[in-house]
Amino acid sequence: MTGNTLAAPPTPLRDARGRALRDLRISVTDRCNFRCGYCMPKSVFSQTHRFLPHADLLRHEETARVAAAFVSLGVHKLRLTGGEPLLRKGLPELVAQLAALRTHAGRAPDIALTTNGTLLARQAPALRAAGLTRLTVSVDALDDALFQRINDVGVPVAQVLDGIDAALAAGFGPIKLNMVVQRGVNDHEIVPLAAHVRARWGTQAVLRFIEFMDVGTTNGWRMDQVLPADAVRERLHAQWPLEPLDAQAPGETARRWRYADGGGEVGFIASVTRAFCHDCNRVRLSALGRLYGCLFASQGNDLRALLRGGASDAELAAHLTAFWQARDDRYSELRGQGQVPEQRIEMHYIGG
């Protein structure tokens, strides 16, 4: 694929709540080499768990075709997720296909990837060369024993930290680092991890703290395990005074702050205590080719059948347009009102 085949719309495509389409998140696999309790608890996803057969996954050319249609409709940010996306074979080839697309502004889309970092040291150079723009790495603790308990497969934290070093050496940066905070599990690591990030990478890494969310139905989520983002910020502010920053773009999930001493930036993602459904501009594509309008959705729209059934580019774009214009998702707002569906898609399947 060398570029888009459809012209961009003159105005942003908006959903039923007036939210503009801007961001496509692409899960390339449901497999992961971690078993974090907040996403893929080992008690559920054991060695006998059957993942999706490779033949059922979208081929890279099919994924790139969907991305091209979305870009033609106004999307300018693409994020590759999983599972663990670096487990998917041929990922640099997909990145190269996505980098060949052009937004309505005539530029390549912003292409990001979220990873647990275990395979970064080996793959970062190829991904950078293929056109990957940005990286986000999950780091839930600095203490090695705790980190290994969280990932539940015995991977040492040093492997992830070294992967971040390798990614910076390959030309990525600043890199976003995500810490999912669970009260009573790893909240005592907030300040130590922030101190390590400041000392080791300075402004080349942006640590972001994410409230523990009820994605899926297998992670045993309870509200009393959620440490509000405001409380996290207060802990950091007591150690290093913080100053607020303006959002960089509409629909941004993290509230941005900077250290007053110039030590860099931090972010706080408060999906539970401060829902941001009102300006959510993201749509999600699963590795199986199903389209979801929300991270907490229960039903997907089957694009694979459309792609393999001979649909033209125009028919695909029309289908995506109708999907987005009908979108009415606002799970986090409804959660606050006590209205949640019993079934929700699991995070490893749809991506974070």
C-alpha cells in the first residue's frame, strides 16, 4: 500500500454526541507474555487458554486498508496495541504500510505503539526505521520483586528498563511510561518510580499514572482498589512541586503537569474518578477485525467479513462513517451513575 485512495472529508466526522473522529487504536494480537492481574490474570488465562488462531487475525494488508479508510475520514493518530504487539510477526512491515498513508493535511499519520517493553531492545531499531513515531511502555513498579509479582511470569524490571534505554538510543523520545496504580498493591511505588524516571531519563520520559479500571470482567475490579489520580498527584507534589500544563490536543486522556524544577513532565489518567467520555475521539479495531466504539464495549462490528467479502474502498468508508455517526458510547459516565453492562470485552483483546 502506497497511500490513500479516498479524499478526506472537508469537516470532521462526528458521532451521535458530536465527538470528532481523530484516533484509531489497532490491536494486532490477543497474545501477551505477561499475566498482569488487572488485564490477563493467570487464574483465567492459564497455559491451557486458547488464543485466536493466526489465520483468523487480520492480515497486515487488511489492517492497513482499514487504517487508510479511517485516515481518509479524518483520523490522524494510529496506535498499535495488543495483547503485547511486539509478539506479532512482521510488525515493522505493518508500520511501514501505515507510515505510507497521508492525512488530509498531506502528512503521515502519527503512529504510536504501546508495549510492556520486554522485546524493545531487540525490535526498537527496526520499528523506528519503519516509521513508528512514538512509544508507550508499561512499568507498574520499580521494586523488582513486586514487578515480577505483578507481571506474574517472573520477568525482571531491568529487562523493561533496558528496553527503554534501547528505544531512546534508537531515536525514540520522549517515551511515555504508564503505571497502573492499585491501592494496596503498588501505590507505595509512586514516588520511587518517579524519582528513578527523573534521575535516569529526565525529560526523555513522561511518567503517567492510570487509575485501575474495570476493563473486561475477569480482573476482580473493586472501587476501593482505585487510588484517585488527584491523590497520586498530591503525593508527587509533596515531593516535587508540580505546575499544570495545557492539553496538547482535543480528547487527550491524560491531564498534564510538569515539575517546577524543570525535571520533566507527568500525566494523570482518571478514567474512573473524572470521566472523559465527553470528548473521546477514539475508535478501536481488534486483531480479529471487529470495531469497537469504547474500551468498555461489549459488542463489536465485524469488518473482517466486509474486507474478505469484496467490499470496495468506498463501501468500506461508508460503513465506517455509519458506525461512527451512530456511536453513542459513554461507559465511564454511566459507571458513575451505577449503569454498567454485565459483559465487557477484555483488555488484552481490544487494547488499552
